[in-house]
Amino acid sequence: MHILGISGSLRQGSLNTAALRSCAALLPDGVTFSLADLAAVPLYNEDLRVQGLPLSVQQLREQIKAADAIVIATPEYNYSFPGVLKNAIDWASRPPEQPFDGKPIALIGATPGGLGTSRAQYQLRQVFIYLNGHVLNRPEVMISAAPSKFDADGKLVDETTTENLRKLLTALCDVAYQRKS
């Protein structure tokens, strides 16, 4: 079983990326985890797509296709998820054979604010309805007041958040195992 993490933040000190790194240490036995890198994915341009998918997009699509499940960590910008994440989803979902179809997906988000990226996660759910991604409804992980839950090195130190992530990953793996059988 392999899970792919996708962060909607390119910032080096991103708490969303830190949350994904924390996931790698909380996985059930026998499960591996890797992080996608969206930094090299260009802005979507149909002219580029017609010429052939850029290498960074090909790699992202292959990572998504090879994964048994996906965890997406999103910041919330202006009541929505960031353009870098939407751009990556748009590129990855172009024909042929968009790789989100039927894929189990868990959403998480970390923010200094009090709502824990709830609006961004809701909008991501809407995008995946069209793409037929199977987004887990529960448990929800919305990490509010996030700077207080990670140390200076980006290590998750909050026990409640740790347990919530562990439950989410277990549920995601359960769905992915069911899908495989």
C-alpha cells in the first residue's frame, strides 16, 4: 500500500507540508508514503498540453496513478484553496485517463486561523466530485491554530492532532484496501 501526499503550499516552512511529513510517521504497518513536488509544474496552458505534457506533469500523473490513495494538505487563501493546487489538479486531470478517477483521497489543512481550512476543503471536495475521486467524509482533520501545534523544526507536537491524523490515515488505508479487493 502506498500513499501520495500533495501539499497545496510551495513555501519551504509550510505547516501543510509539515503535516504531510508527520503523516509518514503515523502510517499503519506495511504502508509507504511519498510527497509530490508541485514547484516545477507550469501554469496550465492548453497550447503546452497539445505539444505534450511537461515532464513535471507527467511525473505528477504517474505518482497519482501509482498511489493507492492520496492525502492532500491545503492552506486556505481568501476562503478557498490555493491556485498552485488547482493548477496541479487541472494538469493532472487532463485526458487521457485522468488518475483521480476512483482514487481514495483524504483532505487535511493547517492554518493559523480558527476554522482549520474548512472552506478550502469543502471546495476541494466539489472539484473531486467531477473527477470521481473518492474523498473521505470522516474523520475530518482541520488543524486550526497550527503554529502552536508544530515545533520550530516543523515537527508535529500536538497529541490530539497526531491522533486525528492517525485515525484519518487508518480510514484512508481501509478504503484503499477495500478498493483493491
